[in-house]
Amino acid sequence: MKSYVIWVLSLFLIAACSSSTDQTMTTGPITLVIHGGAGRIVKGELTPAKENAYRHQLINALEQGFKILEEGGESAQAVVAAIQIMEASPLFNAGKGSVRNRDGVIEMDASIMEGKTSLAGAVAGVRTIKSPITAAYKIMTKSPYVMLVAKGAQRFAAEHGIEIVPPTYFHAKSTDQSSPSSGLGTVGAVALDRYGNLAAGTSTGGTPKKHPGRVGDSAIIGAGTYADNRSCAISATGHGEFFIRQVVGHEISARMKYRKQSLARAAEDVIQETLKPIGGKGGVIGLDRAGNIAMVFNTEGMYRGYMRESEPPRVYFYQ
């Protein structure tokens, strides 16, 4: 009996030490990383005016999200703020610029996850929520659920004071509804706050001409969005079915935890060695607690950028 008590006490001590170590772990500077989709983004094919428009929106998203981190806000709040900027722009396939399905209707997906608590929220197939990422955040913070879909998600959003708009709000004339790459214009963000906590979020209008009711990886925790303080935060963009089948966000995290791979190596291996050979096109942004960044893609380009403490925002388009 005495040996049993000693064994139990030792387990408590180990757990306490582990918890203490986790809390005192040195973390990197506050950091925000964003993407605006991967696809056929080729230098010379974008006009200077279009390049400037994308650059302006990406920098605006970085600055608005980073401001939250600077003021002591949490990583999830910064993720929401950055994604809201891109959702409100017709340049991206999310929110206002979402593409239509084969019935000419817009159905949007979004999700968010916290690395500290493993709490998550998601919406799928919504048509009237102005900011789907805001609804996902509200599900995460104000409900016991992870995912709500279609009319049920819209009802929840309205009940919690989230702005509801008519479907015509999303019919942006500047969105190229027919381009194969327009369906890869998903937006996302990952953040590290001053408390050492990670978060990830993703928002999309899906793929052009998709079958009504189709849900991609952007709404699926573990596929298009994943965050775990023990490894990384990931947001993906690309052909969602492939990202779902390979559970890309969780796969990168698992490689870091169990194979002890770096974020850069894990992301590169999954995008280039796992997805590409089976036809999966797209990319990911990633961030770990040390502040290491990954922005990996296997397409011609990916709208992406990051901002760190004491550094200006940086954005990139091409390979």
C-alpha cells in the first residue's frame, strides 16, 4: 500500500513539473502570419495595379491583427481580426469575394482553433453571415460545440449578435468566378501572442461551381485548421479534398511531436512529398511557439505575409 501511495505521489509531481516547465518555456516574439490563397499566381500576369491592391490588403490584415497582439490581446483574437479584413475584400475567395457553386449560390466555410485549450469552432455552408470567421470564433467561445452548418449556423450567429447580410452582399463583381485558381483564394492566419499561445483560423468560399452542400478543409479541424501549443498552428489553402484525406494540419503537428521534425521540415514534407504526388495542390502557413514561420506551397504562388515584433510587415506573392 505504501509503495502504491509513493507511486501515485510521484505521478502528481511529474505532472506538476511538466506543467510548470510548459508555462515557463521560452517563447518567440509575438508573430502573425497570413495567407490569401495559393494557385496560379505568376509574376507578370498580375498588373501593377492588381499587385498593389493585393499588397495593400495583405498589409492591412497584418497590421490590424498585429495591433491586437501588441495591445496584449490573445492569438485567436488577432487571427479573427486579420481574417476579417480579407473577408471584407472582394480580392479573396472568402466573405465578400466568395465564389458561387453550380447553382449560382455562395456557401462559405470557416474555422478557428486555440493551441492552449484545444477549443475550436467552425461553420460550413453558410450564406448570410457577413464574417464567417467571427461566427466560428463565437461557436468556440460561447457554445459547447465545434461545428454548426447552414441555417443552424446562421441562426446561432444571429442569436449572438453577428451581422447577417443578404446573399447579394457577397456577389463581388471583381471576383473571377470562372478561373481555376480563384477557388484557391482561401484566407487564413496563425498567431503567437505574448503569453506563448498559438491559434489558427481559415475562411473560404470553397471551389468554383462546386456541388451544393460541398464542404472543404477550411471548416475541418485537423485538416485546414489546427493549433497545438506543443507543436504549431497551421492554416491551409488548396484542393480541400486532398487536405481532408491527409489531415494536413494535424499531420504536420504530429510529425513535429512524434518524429521531432522542425516546423519547416514537417510542412515541406507534407506539402511536397505527401500531397503533390497524389495531385493535391495548395499550401500552408505555420508558426511554432519559438516564433519559427513556415510558408510552404506547391503551386505557382501563394499570397502570404508575416509581421513580428519590431519588424515591418512583409508580403510575398510568387515562388
